[in-house]
Amino acid sequence: MRLAVFVLAAAVALARPTLSFALPTPIPHPSQTPPPDLAQPSPTPLPLLINGQVIDIERGFIVFSSGDAFRLAPSASFVDAATGAVPRYPLLPGIFAVAALDPNTARITQVRTSLHPLPMGTPAAQIPHQYVAEASTPQPNPDLVPPKGLYATRLSGGMTQVAFTVEVPPDTPFTDSVYMATDTSAWNPQAVKMQRIDGRHFRIQMRLPGGTRFSYLFTRGAWSNAERDRAGLERSPRRLLVSGADVQIIDATVYRWADLP
Amino acid sequence: MRRAFASGCRLFRAMAHAPRALATFVAIIFIGVATTTARADQEAIPVSRSRVVVSADSVAYYSDQAIVQARGAVRVRLDDGTTVTGDAFSMDMGLQRFLVVGHVHLVTPAGSYDGAAFADFLPFRRVYFVPLDPAADRWTFLNGDYAHPEKGRIMPGDAFFLPDVSQIRPYIRAKGAVIDPVSSVSFDAAGFVLFNGALQTPPVGPYVYNFSPSYDFRINSLSGASFDAPYDFAGSDNALSTLHYRYDAQRHSYLSFEQHLLFDRGYTVFSLNPATQKQKQWNLLAYDRASSHSAISVQAQLFTLQNGFSTPTSSSGFADLQYIVALPHSGARLDLTQAYENLLGTATTPNHPFVAGLAWSGFDEPIFRTGLEYRLLSGIARTHDVYGVSGSGSHDVWSDYLGGTVYTPVFPGPFHTGVNASFTVQRTWLSFPNTLDTQIFSASDSKRLTDKAYLVASYIVTSAHTNNLNLTIASPNFATGLVPQPTSATGLPFVLQGNAAATDRLAQLTASIAPSASFQFSLTGQHNHYTPALSGGAFPDQLIGDVRARISKTLFVDVQRAYVFSTHAFSPQFIVQVSSQ
């Protein structure tokens, strides 16, 4: 009986080529290939290339500056990305690397290193967690969620043209210059010289990155003739947060100088 | 009102006869300052001010990026007893974050851990740690609790990023540093990398790099020198000790010392200048923000002649104490000044003079809806001198003054110019008797040539008149109304230049170009006309050029030179100044 089933199955298998002509011709469809950034892992995945700054290699792990640790294969090799040879520099924390990870074993098989950032691979922080060596299940971090409505403007980090105009008291000597002292210049009383534009006003324009924050005060070149408040008391520093806008205009008034009545 | 004025006068008469009381008062103020400082030291240190003590084979400070990096056998100790060792250390002073990476061994009061990286975000009290033993993981320690790590908590993407400093040179190299994240870094034996690496000094001793946001550390009590190189050799978040190498044409090379002490409401600055020469000047500046609407200010100077720190052969000085208070729409200043002729205690010469006074200054107020504004000034003071005030026979002289300024805003003028003017008048009554009148008129016309170029023409007339040239006072006391005006060419009232009446007419034309903050140029032509003519010391016609240009990321050079038409030569003063931005 078993022999009969085997013979029948063999006969069907041998007969398949002759049956295939009966199948309908497939209808062509538009390509369903997704764009590269939406690509699904291939059934036989290629090695993942992990890019980042390496901060530690020990105990069979390579750790990137994002805090992601990956297991090293026992035969993992280290080569210089430019020459392909063994690096001539020590592998100290801070070197840059592209590590090839075998998805089947979740281990790093080769590390190409450089003293400068490398332009290939996927940043370590974006590698799926299944390949990262971590004992605990990832938990959300509420510190990283920006509170809504905190910022009225977007701090882009782009350059902003900031124009400072200051009106000085009428007794300001015409022969004197006016300066801005800032905390970023260690409060040098002559850090930023301003341009006189008329009998009462001085002005300066600076290009500053959005998000820059600093404190400043106006002086006539020394702390003995720095600005005072209207009553003649020392005033607290003025503060500036550079917005992400293209242009920011700051108008200020000095009511009194320390050395004048 | 009149009664209040009379009682005020009685108060000042009483004070005028009490120089010892002034000295006692000053002493009380100093003691109060010292007490406040001591109390501030005992306050709890917030987490953001925790010190980070780091030692390593190499510790470097990159001033351009405000980064401290250490390499090789790194050991970090925190104020709570936690120690971290590893291969590399980096601290970003702007972010107030430090990290230790590579073969990290963490020892905390709650236990020891081995891992790959440790990052402490000080202002947020968050410590991120990557343990590798027994398995790789992500731990977050919250609020200094090392016993209960939050395991698996996602970390910031750059939690352990080590800034790349391979393309920049450090400013300081050392073996160890104590970092106060909000004010300073103290290096043990610091070596300096200067002139873009062309000069590297051997370790020269302890050095403090102060980057405190408080400008109180920058208050300068040293009088001018042609060259000044400060070296901060000790400090903390509220103190800074500085040695200055200085040079000037009169005293040549010498060393000076300056000490800053900060407390909650103000500062004290002490200096000895020069410290290495026989003729010494001891300075003290103090400012106490007593409340939101009042402050106490002290300025004292002591002049001694002594070899080293031996007993001085002469000693004199002065002290000025001010109490400044904000009033409705005005401010007032109580000003007491005592000069000390001889402080050796060996002579019977009494100290003189003593000036006590009260100055009042109004806010700028509009004159109806005309666009004009005015400001009023007044003051009353009494000068006491046992030898006679200003060499006169009067031992006590009252001085009262009343003044005011009227000024315009900048009006649109012809040819798209901006025009403005101001007029200041002041009369001082002296009980010699004598009077002193001063007037200052200024007008300017400005023209915007381009967005970066301006032309400003100004005309200033300053005049002064007194009935008796020999019966005047020049005093640093604000309340006398006789403070030497900086607008004067010599820094003194004109009447003290040998004339009972004098007038200076200054015409000035300035062209300035400032394409950016990195380059500025101005050319000023000015004509002074003194009546009567001055015997010397002032140039009637000058052309003054000033160029300020960036020479590095943080340094500027400012060059100023004047051409004097009367002598057909450049002025002897050639100003070259390098400053940081």
C-alpha cells in the first residue's frame, strides 16, 4: 500500500511540467516596490551597517554614543575605513565607525573605523531594538517629550540677523563710544563696539544662531561708567534669546551712566 | 517741605563734624560685608553647583567650545562621594553635562557597577549609565538615587557623544581640574597653548578659568596701565584671586594683586597696585544691593610708601560711602567722603577734608506733548576742612546746586537727516560766598548713508563762570555738584584752568562704517575753540581714526591714532588694544 502511494506521488511530480501550460499568463501590475526609506527587511537580509561614534569596546560588546550596545562576533575584525588595513591609530573612545551586523546572529562581524565621521550606514540610534543588546524592555522617557506650547517660536538653529539699537542719555559725552558687555565674553566692558547713528542712538548688527541665549549690559568702555537704572542703582543684566526668525530687532534705553549724576 | 529741608540740613551739619563716626560707619559696613560672605559659604549647595573633580593622564580645556576633555586613567569624584573611572572624560560647560566613557567603573553609596558609559546631566539630576555586567542594558538614575535605576528607559540620542576636538587646539593642559559647572574650572599645574599652538608653556602653576555669568567678577579696581596680563590663580563660585603683570611708562614693570569676593547681594573687590614697588596703592570697592530700591557703595584708597610690607614711611587715603535709594520718579544719593592726610599715627596732622551731602536726580519727564523732555538735578553738601576749604579761611563751606537738562528727541531734518539737541544748565552756590555756573549746549545732525555707514555732525558748547576763581571746590562727592566733568578736555572744570570764565566750542564730524561686528571703522574730525585760549594740553584740530577688527574667533584688535594739525604730526598716543568678545 505504501509503495503504491509513493509511486503515485512520483508520477504526479513527474507530470507537473506537462500540467504547467494550463496556468493562465500572469497579468502585469505596476511596481509595488516601496521607496527605499520604507523598504521591508528582505527575507534573506543583508548585513546592517551601523554608523556612529564608538565609546567603548569591551566584554564582547561595541557601544555607540547613543548608548546602544551590540555584540561582537568572535571573529569580528577591525579595519581602517580608508585603507582596509588594520588601523594604525589606537581604538580609543570617540573614534567613528561603521559596523556590519549580521541580522541572523545579531552580532557585529566587521568594524570599519575612522578618525572622522563616515557617511554611510544607519545611525546606531535608529537600529531596530531586536538587534541591540539590552537586558530590559525599552521604556518611554517622559523627559524627552517637549511640553506643548512652551515655545512661541521655533528655534531652528539657523542664523538670525539681530539688530541692537540703544538710546543713550542726553548727557552722554559725544566723544565717547558705547559698547555691549556680554556674559559670553567674560563681561569684557569693551566686547562689542556699537556704531553711533545719531546724537542719541548707537547700533550694531550681528548674525547669531537661533536659540543663542546671552546676557548683556551697555557700557562706555569700563565698569566704572556702565549703565545704571533710572534711580542710579546697578541694574540686572539684560537677557536675549535669539529666535528662529530671519531678523530680530532689539531696542533698548540707557537711562543713566554710573559716573554721571 | 521747608521743615524737612531744614532738618536735613541739621543732619548734615552734625555729620560734617563727625569724621570718626564716618570711619566707624565704614568699619561697620566692612564687618557686615564679611559676615554676609561667611554666611553665604554655609548655605546648601544646589546640585547644579556640585563640583566635579577630575584627574587623568591629560586634562585639556578648549576655550572656543567651553569643553573640558580628559584622556587616560580618568578618575572623577563628585561631592556626594560618587567616583567614576574610565578611559575618557568630557564636560560641556554650556550644557552642564559631563560623561565618562570606556571601561567605566562606577562606585556609588548604593553600590558599584561596571559598564561602558556614564553621563550626568547636572541641571536635570539625571544620570544615564550603560552597564555591561552582567548584561548590556540602559539604566537611568533619577535625582541621585543610585540604588533604584530605571531600567530600559530611553536615553537622549546624544547622551554619550564625545565632542570631536581633533581639529582645534586646547587653551590649557593639566593633569587635574576641579570644575564648578556654573562658574569656573580650576586646573592644578596648568600649561598654556598660545598663538594657535606656536607657543606651549610648561606647567606654570594653578590656574582658574572663570566663566561665571555674574559680572561682579569683572569689576576692576586697578587704575590704568599700558599693558595688563591677569593670571587667576585661585577661586571658587564666589571668589577669585588674580595676579596682574602690568606695565606703564611711569612705573615700568610691576606686579599687582586683586581679590574678588561675591556674596548674595553684591561684591567686594580689593587690590594692591603695584605690589612690587615702594609706592603702593591699596584699593577697596564694595557694593551691597541692600534691597530692590537701595544700595550701599564703598570706595576706599590707601596710599603708602613702604619697602615690601615693612612699616610705611607715609600713609594717606580717602574713603567714599554712598547710600543710593530709588524714590518715586527720582533717585537720591547720600554721599560721605573723608580724606586721610596721615594714617601713621605719628603726626598730629588732622585728616581733612570731610564732605557730607545729599544729591537728588529726577527721571526724564515729558514737557506736555511737545516731544521735549527734561531732567532735574539738585544737591546739598557740606565740606569741612580744619585747614580751610580750598585754602580759604572757611573751615566749613556749604554747597547747594540746582540744575536741569532739556532735550529733544531725534527729529527728521532736511536731506533725510536726524536732528536733536540738548541744553543743560546748573548753578552751584558756595557759602564762601561764591557761585559757579555751567551750561552745556549740544546739537547733532546725522545722515544715514547706507545701512552700514553713517555720518554724524555735532556741535557742543560748554561754558563755565565763577565770581571768584580762588573760592571753588572740585570734589568726587556727587552731592557737591562739583564733580569734574568728563566732557572737559582735561577732566576738570574749566574754571580750574586759571580762568574765572571759559568756553569751549567743539565741532565734530564722524563718519563710521560697520559692515559687521567683525570690522568697524570710524574717522572723526574735530575742532576745539577755547576762550580764552589754553596755554597747552589741548589740540584745537585733530583727525582721529579708529579701526576695530576681528583677529581670531574670540579676539579683537582696536587701533586708534590721531593726527594733530597744529603740530603737523600724529599724536604721541597710539592706542592698540586687544580684547575678547
